[in-house]
Amino acid sequence: MSEVIQAEGLRKRFGETRALNGVDLSVRQGTVLGVLGPNGAGKTTAVRVLATLLKADEGRAEICGYDVRRDAARVRAKIGLTGQYASVDEELTGLENLVLIGRLLDYSRGEAKARARELLERFRLSDAAGRAAKTYSGGMRRRLDLAASLINRPAVLFLDEPTTGLDPRARNEVWDTVRTVVADGATVLLTTQYLDEADALADDIVVVDHGRVIAGGTPAEMKARAGRQTLAVRAAEPFRVAQLAAIVAELAGERPEAHESSGLVTVPVTDSSVLSKVVARLDAADLPVTELALRMPSLDEVFLSLTGHHAAAEAAPTPEESLA
């Protein structure tokens, strides 16, 4: 599988602020790369460099084999970009918004209208095609914005924190839309502060902090880097939580967290064989449970272990990112 996005040693400064400090990225065709990092980490700056909206001070990048600096026009013909906030015209209807974009891309009026209707149908917006965008819900506006970025059938789609400010239902709608785009063959670079979003959508993940890529891999590989799994056992009878906690502590060699109200007992473990040992001891003690599982670390735990702070922790945005 070929790589359609490649970046090496990208550096960018804004005065004394070092927004990018040697960023390397590689994205395989037909996959989603999740770029994780807190506000101000350099995610938006990297996207703007790759989308030809900003020139790096150092380093090089290619999109579909075209250099983002020397072949900017060809790169722009290959990409779509959706920023953090919907950029549709609130006064125009959904159909008019998409036709306008098509006309700006040199489609004939008929071609632009046909492409607009196709995208409205795909993103479940046909019933609202004749309504002004200002009457759309947040999720609908975001889907319309995504549709606008797909008018030219881009090979690469940049999504810069596409679900910022959306409620859970709208976020799920956007996720479904992203999956549809990838199923149609596009390659996606997704920046996000939401670790569950990266976990749900990304084939590969890189973690960016203070303008540098500090780790990368598949979601499973990233979780494995955090080391210990968590054993979770829930007592069917809450009054036996203390007994359950004692068994878990003995077998795990560490004091667990016990929640009497819910009956849940959890403890970090490094040896997965402790699960079978707990099963045997519970059976011998005739202690019924309603939940028994080994859980991988969450991506939030991975991020915390790598950076010392949570992904959503506030950091001073770069001058460029404060405009995003």
C-alpha cells in the first residue's frame, strides 16, 4: 500500500514560538491517520503546511507525489480540507452552498448541481437541501461542510478537529461520514484532542506534543506501550465486595480499587494469566460475579504516560492555531 502523505523534518516558528519542531508523518493510501495532541501542540500548523496554506521554515512534504511547495496547485487539486468550524454560508441553502463550491472549481452549472445532489444524498441531507444552512443542526452543518470539501473528489482529506463543539449524537454522525469517505477510497489525516475519536476512526496514530511527534503506531500498539492492563471484576452481591477485593489483591499482588456501591473491583496487572487464576478462586469460593475482564489501557492513559498530561490539557496556542 503506497504512502500518499509524506512529511520529513517540518519546522515552523512564529516569533519565539516553535510550532513545529521536526515533524515526520507518513499516511498510507486508503487509511486514516489520527494526529493527537492538546491545543497548541502543532496539529493545525502541520495541516496548514500540508494543505499548502502555510510554508514550513524547514523540511519537505509530498501529497500524492507532489511537493507541497513546488507543486502547490497540483496538491490543491488532490486535497480537501475541513477546519475546526463549519465554513458554509449560513444564508444559502445546502444545495446552493455545494453548487457554489462546484462553480468555483470550474464545474459547469449542471455538473455542479448534479455533484451537489449526489453528496447531499450520500450525507443524508437531501430533505434539507432547500433550507438555509442557518436552520441546520450542528451535526448537519458539519456534514454539509464535509460534503463541500469532497466536491472535487479529493484523494486526500484533511480534517482538523472536525467534531469540536458537537454533541455526542452529532459527533457520531460525523464519524459515520468519515467512515463513508474512507470506504470510497479517500485517505484521511484527522487531527483531534478526543482520544475516543482517534480510537474509533484511525488506522494509525501519532502523538504530537510541543511541535514534535513523540510516538506512533496502531491504536492497539499505542495502548500496549502503556504497559499494564486493568483487571475488572464486579461482584453480583455487593456485600461480598470486600471478599472479592481480598482475592484480587492476593492474586494480583497489588491493592485494588473497590467500589462497594457498584460492586466493581479493579487493579492494574502485568500478567494476563491472573485472569484465569481469579476465575478459579472465585469458583472455589462460590463467589458469583457479573463482570470479569482484562481491559487494555485507554488512549488517554497512553497519552498521559507519554506526555505527563492529558490530551485535552490546555496549552498556549500558536499564533496560527489561535486563528483556526
